[in-house]
Amino acid sequence: MPTRQKPTIYLGTDHAAFALKEELRKYLGRAGYNVVDFGAFDGSPSDYPDFIIPTAQAAAASHGKAVAIVLGGSGIGECIAANKVRGIRAALVYDSYTARMSREHNDANVLCLGARTPSGDIRTAKRLIKIWLETPFSKGARHKRRIGKIGQYENGRRLEAGIGIRNRR
């Protein structure tokens, strides 16, 4: 039986998570992943969009052949920035459940972690990354439908009003 090829992983961070990114870059490389580092390349103060948006753009351009892991102090701004890129479904993960569900139900292609949060502990971060990378998308009809609706909106199509919305007069 052929082994499944591991995806390329794009890494991006700002200064706040530089040290964590460096540890994860080494860990993922040793695990056999092709890792592409979009920076930051040192701990000097920096603005996360400068690194996160290009990281997310690369993941989106890969059309499913790569994923991204983005890091910051909390991971919140990084998640917001990554989700501005068309085709990205970035998820801020903080425990095993959110790691699994972000992949299984949402087919997330960008994992967001906060270095200054409990998920920023190197052992915890490695565990969450392993879960996230090893969890496949369920391909369930309702999950595909929901992701499809997000894609429609992202591509300029209006969602049909009425589902879950009532005009109250």
C-alpha cells in the first residue's frame, strides 16, 4: 500500500511567536514535512499581516497541496488576517477538540496558534499540530454544503436570506 505524501507546510509568524516558530520548524522538518518559512526571521518587533498574509496566499495558491500554520502572541489577529485571503479557512485552535473539529468539519487549511496562550507551550503546540495534520475532512454532506456557502459568499454571491432569519414587524 503506498504511503500518503505529507503536505508542504508554510509557516508564518510575527515577533511574538518567533521562538515557537523556530522550534516547530525543526520539529516539522524532522517529521518529514517540507517546511517553507515565511518569517519573521528574528524577534524584532514586526507587524503580523506582513508575514501572515503571504503565508496564507501561498497555502491558497497550492489548491490543497499545502497547508499553513500561523503564529502570534494570541493567534487572534493572525487568524483574522489569514481569513482575509480568498480560499483560506483559518482556525484558531486551543485544544484537541478544536484541532480535530477545525479539520473534520471545516476542512481548515490554516492552523492558528498563540505563543502566549496555553497552546503556545511547545509540547501542547506539537500535540495540537499532530492532531490537526492527521485529522481528515469528513466530507459529510452538511459540512461540504456549509463550506460551499462560505466559498459562494467569498466569490461575491449573495447567500439566500431566510434560513435562520425572520423579518419581525
